[in-house]
Amino acid sequence: MKTVDINCDLGESFGTYQKGRDEEILDYVTSANIACGFHAGDPSVMRKTVQMALEKKVGIGAHPGLPDLMGFGRRPMQITPDEAYDMVVYQVGALYGFVKAEGGIMQHVKPHGALYNMAAKDDKLADAIAEAVYRVHPELILFGLSGSELVKAGDRAGLKTANEVFSDRTYQEDGSLTSRKLPNALIEKEEDSVRQVVRMVKEGKVHSLQDVDIPIEADTICIHGDGIHALEFAQTITKGLTSADITIESIGQIKG
């Protein structure tokens, strides 16, 4: 029987905790990536989201991004590896403090948006991010796009890594995600999303927009918490995976 983690980006509001949405989504995911203030979130939202994740017994991870609130961290920036290292240490350290203060243990780190996509292809940037995570705590699990430079960098640094796949995004034949600027970047039908994730987990394949099957490794599945239908996607995907005899567990349990 296959086993997989489901993660969601949460805590991405400002000033007030998005209790209704985030609380409900936490019932259907096993790992939460909590924004650390650069692309979204603030100290109050971080604390409250950590508390809720601990109450729900969901694995907690830091979601560090680029310092770009206007662009929600999704616009590429020219940064050096040293700058990437500093940004990641700063943000992971902040959330780590909140988790420790609430009596919890941080499970993982998943870069956000443009930082994530840049590190998927840039080995020097990826190495800097992996080193930052390792220096904060070597037991943290580093999430990266399946087969990407970020996953390879985590392996080189001695971290546990998780190959991440996406339930609501389409793929290019090189294994990268289709840019949000292009048509058909997002999967909007729940049945199409379920079909894609089940095949990725059970068969290790995903169909690209170029009409080619590509190999893929699926340790954790992402659901974007800012999506209009995020809750519905989480509910449907959980049901679809269970129906396909796939066990859902937090990445911390899977990686041991």
C-alpha cells in the first residue's frame, strides 16, 4: 500500500487569523506550511496558526518566501545565495521560535512561490537554502519540487527531503510546473486533480501539457491554501486517495 503526505500553505493572512478556512483545511491535511512574514503572514497569525496546527496534530513547517508582499512572493527577484541563506534562516528561525514556545516540534521547511521555483533550477541557490535549513536544525525535512535541484541540495546537505507534487497545477515535459502566466497552469476541476495525484502516487507518472508522460516521485502533495476551492480540493483529494487504497500520513511519520 502506498503512503503519502498532504500539505497546505496556511497562515497567509495579515492581522487576523483566517479561522474558518484554515481551521477546516487542517482537518484534511497532514502537514501545514506556515507563512513567515515575508510574502504573507505576521507574528500574530503565525502564533495562532501554530496553535491550531498543534491542536489538530498536523505537522508544522516554515514557508519562507521572498520579501514581496505586493506580489505575494510569486515574482522572481535577483538575489545572491548569501541573501537566500539569510532570508531562510531569518524566517525559519522566527517560526521555529513560535513552535517551541507553544511546546511543539517543527517538522519541515518548504520555500514559497518564486523562491521555490528559482531554487528548483538554480543549484547554488538551492545549496544556500539547504544549508540554511540544516544550520537551523539538521532534523528538519526539506520540501522541494519532485526531482528538482532543491531536493538534490537537501540530500547533499544531509537533510531528509520530500519530493513534492501538486494537485492543482499542470506540468511541463521537463518536470517543471506550468507558469501561472500561461494558459492551463491551474487545474480547476476536482476530478482532474484527483486523477492526477492518484496516478502520481501509484504509478510514479504525470501527464505533461506537451502530451508526454514524465516520471515523478510523490512524497507529499501540495494543496494551495489561497485557492478559491482549497477546502473542496482538500476534501475531494483526501477521499480520492483513500478510495485508491493510499494511506495518508504526515511526512514526519513517513520519513521517521
